[in-house]
Amino acid sequence: MFFHNSYFTTHFGNLFFCSKISVFSLFDHQKSPFRYTQISNYVNVYMKWKKDPFFDSILHIHKSAELKPIIQLKNFIVNYPNGCIPISSVSKRGLEFDISIRVARFLRQYPSVFEEFRGEHNLPWFRLTPEAAEVDREEKRVLEECKEDLKDRLKRFVLMSKDKVLPLKIIKGMAWYLGLPERFLDDSKGDLLDESFRFVDMEDGLKGLTVESNGEKVLSTMQRNAIKNGVYFGGTLEGIEFPLFPSKGLRLRRKIESWLNEFQKLPYVSPYEDFWHLDPDSDFAEKRVVGILHELLSLFVEHSAERKKLLCLKKYFGLPQKVHKAFERHPHMFYLSFKNKTCTAILKEAYCGNSSIEKHPMLVVRKKYIRLVKESDRILKNRKINNRFIKHEKLEKGSDIDANSDDRTDIQAQEVSKSFR
């Protein structure tokens, strides 16, 4: 006997969910006394996107893409002999730094970060301004002091993958979001990698990084917060619900709200546990997908990421083809911002109320770089105003000269006229 869109307790004393899918354990590895039948009761209807000015105005999120090439160039200059570079050393490396305009022009757009001077052969050279050099020193201090935290975030990122191994190119591609320093995968330096990390060969000739967890159970951000709040004690994962933060004016249709309430009551699925036993079309699989997205964004510096970058993780994290739909189905958890001609997924929890999400140690440093970027805008604006004033002054002087010249011409003409009388 089956019940649509509901769950019930059988007379055998075990909690079951009803559908046409066979019954099997949700958490075999935990040997839980509760055994579940998985259901897929979500009614797939269109949910209208609602603009939220608050999330669209978070400066460090929407300046992140602009800041990345600035930081890369900053690091290149700092690592160069004497901390200054001739323009010739970077003029043809725009693609490497993800810069679409001439590098010299790009550097000149940020006078509060990059200081231009004339060097050898009277060519333009660039170095960091004193203010940018100070923030760079603070960044180095944070990286050193928070090395263990960054290492833990990297481990958790790798352990979320379905085979507990990720290609190096994927890790490098997400390094900006994780707040990892450049060349962190350089084994000879040993900046972040310890004996628990191991380089391996993967299929297709790819090099990968794996983590040996030594059987230690990894707790997600959701589980850690549930322990703090006294709703989880390390056993079964029932009672752990995703925190919801509805945007002002956003109302869900009744059948969607009903589904969401039932979805919240399902046992939480940790992103660090095996998921092969989950039916991909069930609400349990949906619970795992949402758990992974929540955990990923919790690990990131701005607790946000470009949606297309997250979609690149599908293959290695065992995510469904239409994983992007999860953001749309859970607007109380995630916000999609379409500012700057890109789609950015934001974890609402990190910016609402007394958030339980840990602040990333690199966030404060990036905010200081962004303040320098804003200062550059002010400097350039003042330069334009001053240039207009100088041009206007020259024009006025020029008109005065012309007027005096005209006056002298008139006097001379009058004198000539008198001589013929």
C-alpha cells in the first residue's frame, strides 16, 4: 500500500517512507535501526525569481571577480626582484592574469594599488603603493596564522568528492574561493600540504590530490552547528534542518511550501558520507545535493561563487546534471544574483542574523583590498575633474588673449582711419 506525498511509521516499529522504490537503509555505514524507503514527492513547478537588493549590494561578493587579477598582479610584483617590474614583463601576459585589456592600462586603473614610475631606459615601471604593501604584509600574516584552518578547508573540499580525490586542475580552479595562496600545491614548499595529503595519478592522465582521513569522521558545518544548538549528538541525522531565510516579499506557492516542510523533516545527508545507495530521483538525493552546496559555500571566502564554476564540480562530487535547479528550488537558502552580467550563488545564512557560519580568515584582507580599489575610483575621478578644470582654464586664457588681440586691432583701425581724414 502506498501513500502519496507522506511518510508513516510501520507496525514493525521502524520509520518508513512510501513510494514505488524498494526499501533499503539510508545510512548502512552507521547501522542505524531506522530503515527508509526513499520517495520523490516534489512537484516540479516554476518558481519566480525575486530580486533582493540586500544581497545584490554586498560589495565584497560583487567585487571579487575584479579583485582576483589585481591580487595576481600584486603577487607577481611582490615576488619580482626588488618588488618592482618593468611593463615589458607583463605586457603580453594578459590572458594569464585574466585581463582583457592592455596590462599597462589595467595597472593604471588602480593608482591606489600600483604606483607607476620611470625606470631603466625611461620606460614605465610599477610597484605597490605603501598602502597596498601594508595590506600584502597583513595577508601574509593571516596565511601563516591560519594555516591549519586553510588546510582543514582544503581537506574537507577533497573529502566531499565521491572518490575522495580531486584533479589538481579542479583544486587550482577553486583556490580563489577557498582562499588558498598561490603555489600551495608546490610540495617542495610544504605551505599547506602535510603527510595526510598524497598526490596520485588519475584517469585521462590527470594528476590528483587525495586525503588520508585515517577513519576519522568528518563533520559538516550543519552537523557542527547542530551540536552547538543541542539538536545533534553524533548519532542519527534526524532533527537537523537547514536554516531558512525568506527574502522580503518572496512567497512560495502552497504546494511548494508543503513540499519544503516535508523535505526539512527528512534526515540530513552528510556530504562526507557515501551516497551510492541513494536513488537519484528521490528527495534524499535532493537533500544530499543541497547539503553539498551548503557545505561548499560555507567553506568559501565570500560564502558565494559563480554558479558556472560550481557546475564544473558535478562529475567529481556526484551531482546531478541539473544541479543548478537546486538553487531555484531553495530560494530561502540560496540567492542567485545576476549582477555584473554573471550568475552568483550566495549562501543566505552567512549574511542573515546571528550566523553560525564561520567567517573565512581571508575575508577581512580582501575587504581591505576592495577599499583600495574604491580609493582608486576616487583618485581617477579627481584626476578627471582636475583635467577638466585645467582645460577650461586654458580655454579661458586663450579667449582672453583673443579678446585683447581684437581690442588692439580695433584701436589700430581707428588710428588708421583718423590719418586719412
